[in-house]
Amino acid sequence: MIETQPIDKTVLLHLAFKGLTERELQEMAALSHISMYPPEYTLCHEGAHEEVFYVIADGIATISKNISEQDGERILRIASKGDLVGEMALIQNVPRSATVRTLTNCTVLEMDKKSFETMLSRSPSMAINIIRTTLDRIRENDQIAIQDLQNTNKVLHHLDRNKLEFIQVAAHELRTPLTVLKGYVNVLSSFPEIKNNPVLGEVMDGIIKGADRMHEVVNTMLDVTRIDSETLKIRSAPVPLKGVITETAQIISKAAAERNIELIVEQDPNTPNINADPSLVQKALYHLIVNAIKYTPDGGKVTINSYPIIMDIDTPGVEISVKDTGIGLDAEHHELIFEKFYQVGEATVHSSGKTTFKGGGPGLGLAIVRGVARSHGGKTWVESLRHDETNFPGSTFYLQLPIDPPASSSK
Ligand code: ADP
């Protein structure tokens, strides 16, 4: 830092504080001093408690903010002659919200917190002036943030489309050889040499189970692309809901029994039939029940309930709840788990059966449930106190569907 010969501080201060009287400007000038800094010098450090503010007299400085570890710093504004920087931390007694760095040689007027406070208490017009500048700046920063969010949203939307296209291509590419593989395996397992050889029989069983699981994952991938597609129109037909729930539970009951999990279906006798896409409704129920089993330890309980409700805007509908005695979920994940590929904590890396306790999955089940709910004009959500693998507080997932889907979603 090099002290330079005095420049006209009052003229400079007038640029930054337009409403101040000549006397106030002179008082302020007397409490401040002029300094010069070389390029790349940091005047304000984001996050630091610093007690000086600056008015740029000559040169250019950047005001930047750390966005994230990956994205690094982002320049919010450029400050030049007459601009006030670093005053917010003095008013609020909070750490610096941004970094101010000289881009060229900079001459600045500096004032420390104590002198600044003396001035503020003496001059109401200066206080108002600073409030105005600060509000303008907040508004400006809001605009930048909104613009950023809009751009990010566009990029995310685009990436999401690409991701869906990739899933679709990958799933189609996998499905054909998988079908061929399953065909050959079926032929092979009927050979007497294999049928009568317990070791080879077990090996074949393993291959069949693996291929079936892969088939299921590939189908889930295709379901998610279909359901997530913006053009999805559901094929609405009468759905005997009570029967569909019982049937879906039946399909999964063997897996539940293997893990000693009690699967209870409790249905209000007044559970209405609905008009919906039967295969989509069954898929949603399937994923909810499979998850309930997967995230519940052996010996637990899963209860499925259904009852009539009145949805928002007086629409008659039905609510299905799937309650488990499993590991539960912290509130911060309650929304995010419905996103494609979102999994809580570290994804399980080992391949496991679809109902193994905490077995790894593709992270698509709940995205399908949400897609089904939305495409029918319904909704889905979870209630759970917390994640706790000692006391198992459990979770309850809800699926609400209207008796008649909105006209726009069916064909
Ligand atoms: P996957 O089960 O294949 O990981 P899902 O989309 O079905 O994917 O679920 C997303 C995440 O939500 C899971 O990884 C799990 O962390 C959490 N989750 C889903 N259902 C339950 C449940 N019944 N209890 C606790 N956590 C659950």
C-alpha cells in the first residue's frame, strides 16, 4: 500500500453520497484517507470480518462471490470511480459477503468502522443514502441471481432431456441381447445334463435370476423415460383398485415372506374404483411396496391402506398409504427421493436382489411413482420422522389419485 498525495476527497465523496451537504462531505473527508493499491490486490475478503469501506477514486476493481468448490468465483460487478464498496459489513456487523479485488492500479478513499459510525450518527441523510445504495445493490444482486437460476434451469432441463435419451437408448440396446440370453438360458436349463446336475442347476438358477433382475432394471429404465416424457398421455380405463392393490401385494408377498416381513393389506370397504391407466397404477404400487420391504429390516411390518378422500378443489379421489417399520428418512430427503437416480447416502455398490434389506437399486422407483401420480392429476409424498437404523421409526408413503383423471392427461 502506498500513500499518495491528497486528491479532492470531497468531490469524490459527493459521487458516492449524492445527498450529503457540503459540510457533511467535508467532515467525512477529514475522517478518511487516500491509498493506492496495485492490480490483483484484495481489498475485501469474502467471509472475513473487516472494518474498512472504500470509495474508488481511480482504476477498476471486481466484486466477486464464491459460488461453489467446482464453479469457483463469479464476478458480480465491476466497481469504478465513485463506487462505494465494502460498506455492508460495517452496517450489519457480518462477515464480508463478497471479495473486492483491484483489476488495475487503484486509488481509493478509505474509512474505518469507527469513523464511519461517527459519520452515520451525525448525518441522517448519509444513513438514508447508504440504505438506498444498499437496497439498490441487493436488488441488482437479486436480478443476477434470478438470471443465473433461469439459465441454470435451462441447462438442467436440457441435461435432463439428454439423460432420458441416454437411458432410453441404453435400455433398448440392453433389452435385445438380454432377451436372446434369456432364451438360450431357458433352452440350456432343459438339457438333461444340466437338469440332473445339482451344481450346474444352481449355476443356471443364478444366471436366470440375474437375467430376470437385469430385465426388470431395463424395464424400469424404459418406464421412467416413458413416464417422464412430457408427451405422456395416459390410457384411462376402469381400475378395480382394491383388486389391483391385493394383486400387487400378492406378487411381492413371497419376497416379503423370505425376509420374514409381515405384509398387511387393510382397505376401507368404500375404496372407490378409479379411471386410470391400470398398468401405470400397478407399477406405482409395486415400487412403493418393494421399497417398503427393501428399507425395512427382517421381521418388520408393511401395511397398505386405501380409503376414499376429497382432493383439492373438491375432486373425489382415493388415497393409498404404504407404511413400513423401516429405517425412515430425514426431512431433507423427503422431496429429493422422487428425483431420478436420487439415493440417500452412498449408493450400495454391490448388486443385490430387489427386496434385499437396503439392497442397491437404480434410484428410479419413486421417480416412476411421482410420474404416475402427476400424469393422473394426483400426488405422492412421504412422511417420516427421521432416518434411524437403531430404532427404525419407519416411513409412510402416500399416493393420491382422482377418481377421474383430468381430461388433458388421458386419451
Ligand atoms: P432405489 O430404491 O432404487 O434406490 P427409489 O427411487 O425407489 O430408488 O428410492 C430412492 C431412495 O429413497 C432410496 O434410495 C432410499 O434411500 C429412499 N427410500 C425409498 N423408499 C424408502 C422407504 N420405504 N424407507 C426409507 N427410505 C426409502
